[in-house]
Amino acid sequence: MSDPENAERIAGRIPEGLTWATAAAEIAVEAGALLRMYFARGVATEYKGDVDVVTEADRAAEKLIAERLSAKFPAHGVFGEEGSRRRLDAEYRWYVDPLDGTTNFSHGFPVFSVSMGLEHRPAGLAADADGELIAGVIYDPMRDELFSAEKGMGAWLNGRRIQVSRTATLSEALLATGFPSRKRHASPNIHFYQAFTLRSHGVRRAGSAALDLAYTACGRLDGFWEFYLNSWDTAAGALLVMEAGGTISGFDGSPFQLNSREVLATNGLLHGEVQALFADLFAGRNLRPIPSPAEFAAERARRQG
């Protein structure tokens, strides 16, 4: 597909002035069209570990994205989930998940996305240090929803500015989480899932961390947490959350890190309460009985008046 055709597909869906995100959006939408084609015809699933799955669609989409990025930004680095590694010493580095939600995709469950995040790494930055996230795009090809952000320019969905929700208490919040396909026996998240489910309006587990972060940014979710993610899962979504007015950190409130071993993203209003619950759960303290429906209603009435 030519650049003019790609530009036409995102016309009106990226605000003027978003230079990096515009280029990434053209590529993400093209990759999304490729994924839709594979999804419609079905693909064979392979294993790249004991339980991690990969399909020809993952590889084809990453190949397309890496080629397009190389053509548009030959001096930029690329770090992709399916093995793309190029110019990792470059000043600018793209983190690419060509198909976030491969398990969903392989089962015909239509929840998956393309995620591309851009990091600026100035000269002299240590190899193991994070740079600054400056652009991000997440594309949902099944809903044709294009999320975009640039540092200091806000967060956007199909050309409309988005903001995080205003939900102020955990008891009225809708959250999301995920469970790793690898290291699942080492993950304690099922215990946190239970605790948060009983203390909130609910916890969703849709299977695409990038979309969970995008949904937190646009207010469909009030918060998201997960263990053992990777930089390609979170780079774009983290910037979306921050540019939409939310907060992203480790479970203890420490600064967000691209290695994404712990990710907690909220609308900001909930962050302290959720962080405190994490601290209590890790320490096994202050775990009060879950409020009854009547107690929940009484507390809501107290807050409202």
C-alpha cells in the first residue's frame, strides 16, 4: 500500500501537529488491515515456548512494520516482540507489538491490537536506563479505533481528544488486568484479582494489555494492573494514559519503568487507594471484611451528601 493510501485511511483521525504519531498511525492501520485479512481466513498457531503462542500473522505484521519504519526513519531503532532488533543504540527507538492479543487472535476472539511506542534516548543515557516516551499509537483493527498520543500534545481516539475517567473510589471503579501465559505458576495475580473483584464494580480480563491501557486513557476503564509485561506491551499505552491525565507507576507508586515487571495505571484519582490496597495485600495486613451491599450503599450515600 502506498503512503498516499495510508494517509487517506487516517485522514481526520490524527490531529495536526502530531508528527511521530501520524507516521506510526499510517503504519499501524496498514498492519491492522493485514491482521484482519489473516483473522478472516484463519491461521495456524505455533508455540515459541512452553505456552506462548505465535502465528504467521504476528510475524507478517512485524515484518511490515519494521520495513515501513526503516523506510520512514532509517536512523531509528526498532525493538519488536517477534524478534526485530535494529539500531538499538539509536537516539530514537520504536517498541513494536505487531499483534497484542495473539491468544485471542488464534482462537477467533476479536480483541487484539497493534501497538507502537517511540522512546527518545539522548546521548550518554545508560544502556539499562529508560529514555522519554514521546509518541504512541494503538490500533484496534476490529473496531477501527485509532488511539494516538505525543508528549505534551494530549491523547486522542479517532481524532477526538480523550481523558481519563472521574471515578473517585475503588468501590465504584471498573478495572482490568491480565495473566501471563509464561511464568503463570509464579504469578500471584489470581489473589489480587479476587481481592480487587470483591472491592470494585468488577475486573475485566480481555487479553490485550495495550487496549487495556488505551481504555484506561479514554475512560472506559478506571484502572489497570498487571505483572510481567514487556516494553512493547506498554510503551504506547503508558504515554496515552499520561497524556490523558492519568497516572502510571509500579504497584508501590515508584516511577513507571519500560521493563514493565509491574504496571499500575489509573485515572489518578484512584491511584492512592489502589496503591494502598496493593501494599496491604503484599504485607497481609488491614484486610477488612468486604462491605455488604447495605454497607456499600450507606457509604455511597455518605459520600454523596
